[in-house]
Amino acid sequence: MKTKLEVRNLCYSYHTLEGETQALLNISFDVRDGEFFAVVGPSGCGKSTLLSLLCGIIEPEEGSILVDGMPRQESHAAIGYMLQRDHLFEWRSILSNVALGLEIQDRYDEEAKRELLKMLDTYGLTRFQNARPGQLSGGMRQRAALIRTLALKPDILLLDEPFSALDYQTRLEVCDDISTIIRTQNKTAVLITHDLSEAISVADRILVLSSRPARVKSVMEVSFGPEFDRPLARRNAPEFSAYFNELWKELKTDG
């Protein structure tokens, strides 16, 4: 399978008046085209910093990030970023919220609007297109946030704990829903999560980071039979607990 994203020897430190705090140390990994790739690690180890580097919000001090074999800055690939909060604007309707990125890029024409309306229909939000965000459930809001991101047709999706603000039951349902949408569209996705069960339920492979400064401890392959093709189904698979125990042991092991 073709490699979409290559990270090589990535290093990053935060600098303050009190001194330097190293966040990432020699991080290297690949993400395959169309792969759902999860990243787990101890709280505060630098997972969100890694996503900020991947999308170009901050630049690495050392190392390289390649997209389709080219330096990220030179690549024409679009990168979408979905945050923990949906950040929908209450004064805009759901339709105008999901169109926001297209408007900013001056790409919101009649054809783009038709595509957005089709996506709203596909993901069960048609009758809410004129509603305000406050009228929607948390799960619906996250679906709207995903549509806003997908509308820009990103080649790579970066997901920074996008389900963490939801209650447990809604989180399971929305994770199942959104992960299936991403797979159906064959998007390359990188998910940051502190929830090991969530990582196992969605990912093809899981990158395990150490405590700060984060280093790569291992990359775990995850494979389930075709009958366990959705996250909720995976949680009921016989091998799920074995993956969980292996991941838990890896995280708790020093080094």
C-alpha cells in the first residue's frame, strides 16, 4: 500500500522564561494511503503537539514531514483538522456553519452547496440545515463539524480527540458513525486519543508514545474479521481484549 505520510526524526521543544521543555524526541512513523492510524500515549506526552506539527501550525526543530513523498510545505495535499470541540457558531445555521471553510477559501458556489446538502442528507442532518447549533445534540454537532471538514476535500484528516467532549453512550455512537464515514470515503486519518478501547475499535495500526519527551515505543497492527467492520462491532470481537491488554502493557512498560 502506498505511503501517504512520512514522519522522520521529528523533534520539538517548548521554550519559556523558565527554560526548555522537550515534547517530542526523534519521532518516526509512516501512515499508509487510506489508513486509519491512531496515536496513544500518557497524558501530556505531546500527542496534540504532534498533530500541530503535522498540519503546519508549528514547525519542527528537527526532522521532516513528507506528504506523498514531498515536504509538507511543498505538497499540494489538503489537510483537515477536527478538534475536540465542534466550534460551531451559534449565530449561523448548520448549513452556513458547514459551509464556513468553503466561504473562507472563496469556493462556496452552487455546486459546492449542492454537495453540502447531499452530505447533510447522507449523514442525517437535512432537517436541521436551518437550525442553530444549540438545537442539536452533541453527536449531531460533531457530525456537522465533520461535514465542515470533509467539505474541503482533505487528503489527510487529523482528529484530536474529537469525541472526548461527549457523554459515554453518545461517544460510542458518534465514534462508530464518524469512523465509518471516514472509512467509506477512504480517507487517510490520524486519530489522537487517550482511550485505548477507542483506538483499537477504529484503527488499522496504533502508534504508542512514551511519556514526555515522547518517543515511539511501538506500532501495533490491529486486524479484525470482515464481520467486525464497525467500531461497535469490534468491541465485541473475541480478540478485542487481547489487543487491549497488549496495548495496556506496552503503555505501562518503562522505556
